[in-house]
Amino acid sequence: MKKTLLLALILMLSNLLKAQSFEVSGYSENHKGFIGDLIKTPIQIRNTSGKAITLIIRREEAQIGSTQKSLICLDGNCENAQPDDLTLRLEPGQTIQNLTLALEAGLVPGFSTVRYVIYNKSNQLDSFGVELNFSVEEKPVKNDIYSSRFITIHDVYPNPVFDFAHIDYRLLTDRVKAKIVIHNILGSELSEYELPYQENRIKIRAEEFTAGIYFYTLYLDSESVMTRKLIVKR
């Protein structure tokens, strides 16, 4: 009888230690991108317990290239991301929806794998493993979307964009002032970017835009010469 009670107690304690206090969803295991991209996957974590918990998200293993970097991004901001671990506090029933795991694709094509473990700080047996696979390919040849005796410009990439994108260009003379203007579907101007003669790329920031359709317009000496669509996703 005593042995039976002891065994039942051990089993009960074991089940308590293994009980999952959170659930993880909303992510994909396999991803594809191009050299130079920031490849991102959103991930959701919900506190399924009746009390507040503190979770650690830790990069456990990474088989990535020397020019690549794995990132843990909060609030969609990967510029100030954590490379290795992040601590989160979740109230009972709370769901974290603004979390992203990402890989800076680097300069060389290939296949990379990053494994994360998410665990309860007060009980490391209460954990969940996430493995992400990234296939990085050469960028396709970019076609000019506008070319004249003053400038050659390529389409924005990536498009759709999550937080930032780039536009490559070549200004053929310093006598022309060139700029890109971002505006919404109603035509309201949201941001403006000068295209310096000495440079060949600008960075478009979209992290403050809501998801939807926008447009970017090329101006030469204040004259609109080209407009293209920009899609923002969240």
C-alpha cells in the first residue's frame, strides 16, 4: 500500500513538472529567401496557466554561414534584436503576438538551420523546441523599372516588405536632384528619401506603416517620372 501511494505521488509530481504552462503557434518551419534578405517568421506564445510566468527564448543551436546572423525580434524591430536569448513575462491568458524569429541571409547561398528552446524560467522541464530551416538562394537578375540619361533604378526589394526594404539605383549625373516619395493609397505623402549621387542604394523604412498597399514615386528635379506599388505586411 505504501509503495503504491509512493508511486502515485512520484507520478503526480512528474506530471506537475512536465505540465505545459504555455503553447507556441503561428510559425513555419521551412523558409526561403535570397542573398541579402532578412528572412522572418512570426511566432505566437500564449500563457495557458492561471498565473504569470517568465519565459526564456534561447538560441540553442545554429548551423549558419559566417555572414549570417540569427535574430530574435520584438515589436517587429530587428535592428535592435537579440541574437541569442530574450526574456518575456506573460500574465495569465496573455498571448505574445509581436515576436519574430529571423535570419540575416548573408552573402552566400545555401541551407541553414537554427534551433530555439522556449522554457519556463521557474521550471526548465516546461519547455518547447522550435527548429527553423532556411534555404538561401542567389538573387534573380533585377530588371530596370526606369531608365533615362539621368538615372537607372531597380524595383524595391523585398516587396512585400515587413520592416524595411531597399532600392538600388545609379544616378548618371550630379546635375539632377532625385528622390523617392512614399505615399498611401489616398495620395498623402508619408516619407521622402533623397538619392545621393555618390551612393547607389537607399533603405526604405516601413516598420511604422500598417499593413496595406502603398506607392513610391521617383522624382527628378521635382517632376514625377515613375510610380510603383509597395505592399506592407505584418
